[in-house]
Amino acid sequence: MGGQPAGPVARTEHDYALWEKRVDALLVLLSRKDNRQMTVDELRRNIEALGPGVYDSLSYYERWMHSITATLLQHGVLTVDELGRKMADVEHRVARGEL
């Protein structure tokens, strides 16, 4: 977490999963100057707001996804109800083998 000792960073490359690539692309689109919905500072602030327990339990891109979601909720771009409905829809599609 910001400013706290964490030991060395492993600088190994890995193949990115499709969802990780999509999260990265989503952040690029949301932070473009021509239609900015969030800033890198907001990304970091919402990641650091997770707290050590949750922070440590999430992967790098899971933290990004949490932060993107929190920022869009804070800005009123989407509502908790909209998010819940979409998550239920995705879970239903996964259960049916569509995703």
C-alpha cells in the first residue's frame, strides 16, 4: 500500500488474461482527455481506500476494477442498482455457459 514497505517487486512478465486486457483498455478509455471520466489519481485513491486486508486479497487488475467501479459510482456514471443488475446478468450467462 502507498508508502509502506512491501519488499522487492517481481519484475517477471506473464501472459495477460483477456479480462485483464479489457480492464486496462477500460481505464485508457475512461481517462482520455477528450471525455475524461476518471483520473489516475482517482484510480490510486480508490485502490488505497481498500485497506490492507482487501488490498492483499485482490490481484493487480482486480484492484483496478474495484477502483474503476468505485469512481464511476462516485461520479454518478452508474448506480448501484445498474451495477447489481449487470452483475446478475453476467452470472446468469456464465452459469448457462455463454461466457
